[in-house]
Amino acid sequence: MLSLRLTRGARPSVLLRRSLVTVAAAGASFLLLSALGFASGHPADSQGAVARLLWCLVPLAATVHLAIAVGRADPSTGPGPGFAAAGLGPARAALLAAVSMAAACALGGVLALLVFLHLRGDLGSWLDWAGSGADGRQLGGGRPLPLAGTVTLLAVVPVLVGAACAAGLWPRQPRAGHQPAREPRGARRPAVPAPPTVVTGPVAPWPHRATSGLPWGIALTAAGLALQAYASGDTPPHPDALLAVPGRLGGNPPGVVGGWALAALGLVLAGPGLTHLCGRLLAIGRPGVLRLLAGRMLQQEAGLIGRPVGALCALASAGYTVLELYGRASGPSGAHAFGPLTGLGAALVTLCAAATTLTAAVEARSARERTTAALLRLGAPARLLHGAAALRVTALLALLVPLVWVVAHLTAMPFRR
């Protein structure tokens, strides 16, 4: 009930972000139900059903990432004096955010179920999806759906989102290496000891935490590219079979798909480190006020915007590679390489990546409100702040665009032979 009351009193921007989570959850649930419908309509093709279910992992991961970002940026579930007076500390606030996101995903699952049953013809559809056409066979039209499997797949997205939000927003104690500043001599200590500092999520990232994933990200990206090149062997996979997503994995060695996944995961892990490195490069030497301000802000916000930026890099690399392969396969055999479920999955991942990045940018802007107000009180012109923001974006593009181009070309290299 508290979650519903907070939703009713939320601002329009908060409602818009929660609506995006609901839409993303609906898309992911629909893809899962489509895999179940294909399995029920094709009981002999177990490999195709498992392949379709595996292809749902990428949209599912994108949906979970978006839900965590929206739950962290939601001001109605953050710690505050009103929640503390009601007995809601940081831990209960994290649980409240997790319940809110799980409820939004459950609503999306219900909408996905209604659309799925409607397109199958179970609720009476004006579209002939339940007939003998290819689309009806893809959703298993005319075949009964197992109730247990349907309920289980509908519960996957809310359960994963709730658990991930609770784990990501759970309050943590600062590490032992980060002790508070020493008190000056002569200062009186308070009679009651102050409570320990609690950090709720990566709102104030430390530099060593932001850069710790850079070596792992580089190693995973290199391992993914090497695995893909090794798995392709002397006979590279056929582009038509690769682009038929979701579908059978025939013609695509598992190492190629695993190499793509490792390279994408490496870019996501390397995102905070690359963002922090970009800030250090901006502030190197003897920077002026503009470069120093832009570089320090990038370093401070690396832990907050780094992962969404890395996800965008992985998406851009995969999109470039797929478009290039689609151009090669645009002949008679590759004209219908992209199906409706493929387009839905690609649109869902793109929506989640863009919404997560915008949400992280809004959260970073709200996190530096005090710094911005202090600079304005000191007489800093607004033009300086706008110039620093433009410089941050330009520096990130200058560093990440060549990197994405290189990774995309290396990914598409086995298909050019």
C-alpha cells in the first residue's frame, strides 16, 4: 500500500521512468512467452525452443539494468527525514524500491500475457496469428499452454528485478581503508557517538572502485574476440543464421555467440574505468578552470554513469556489426533475416540502454546540485557549467567512438572471409 501511495504522489518524470520499466518488463515477458509458445507448438524441436529461451537473456538483462537505475534514482524511495520518522531506514527503503520495481514489472507481465493470448487467438483476435500461417506456428497457436510454465515465466522478470534492486540498493558500510577525517586538536567529542556512515548504492563512487573493473573489462573483451575468431575456424558462420534471432543456432558455433557475449560484458565492465580515465586525461598537466571542472566531474561520476555508457558502447558495437552483416545478407536469402521477434528484442534492448543512460545522467545531475549551487554562489558564470558539460560529452565521444569502431570491426572480421 505504501508503494502505491508513493506512486500516486510521484512526479511526472518519476512516473515516466516507472512506465518505461513496465514497458521493458512487458517486452521481456512477451519474448519469454513466445519461447514457451514455440515449444508447445513444436514439441519435437527442443533445440529451437532452448535457443529462443537463451536469446531472451539479453533483453532480460537490459530490463534488470534499467529497473536498478530507475529504483536508485527514484526520490520517493530514498532515505529522508520523513522515512526515518516512520521507521524506514536505508534497508527498508531499499526493500521498498525493490517492491515498487517488482510491482511495475508484474504489471508489465500481465500486459504481455494479454497481448500474447490475444495474438494467439485465445481471446479472439482480428489477426490471423492462430491460423496455419508462419506467425501462428511461431506462437504455438491452437496448442494449449502449460499453466505451470506460463506462471513460472511470468514470475521470472519481477523476481529477478526485485532481487537485483534489493541487492544493488542495499546499504553498505564503507571499506576499512576509507576512514573519516581526523578531528582537529582541542575539538570536543560528542557525548553520544555518531552512527556509522552508510552508503546506499554508488551515489558517491570512490576512484579505486570506478577503475577496478577496467582490467577485467579489457581482459573479457579480448577473450571474447579471441574466442569468436577461434570458434569460427576456417568456415565462418553464415550471416543469415546469425541474424535469425531468436531462432535456431544452426550454422552458428556456440563459441561465436559466447564470444559476442564476453565482448559485450567486457565493455560494460570497462565503462566506469574508461569514464574515469577520460576525466583524468582531461585534467592532465596544468588544466584551466574548464578542463579541471569537466575532468573532476567525470572522475566523480564514473561509478554512476560508467556502466550505462559501457552498455551503450556494447550495443553500438553489436548494432554496427549486425547492420554490416545484414548488408552482406540482404540478397534473396537474407531479405527476411530479421523477424518480428528479432525487431522486438532489438528495440527493447535499445530502449533499455538509452533509458538507463538518461536516468543515470539525471541522477548524476541531482547528485552534483550542491556543487553547482556552491559554484554559482562563488560567482561562476552559468556559461562555464554549460561548457564543462559539453566538454565532458565531447571527451567521452572522442575516447569511446574509436574504441567501439575497433571492437565492431574485430567482431565482424570472421564473417568477411
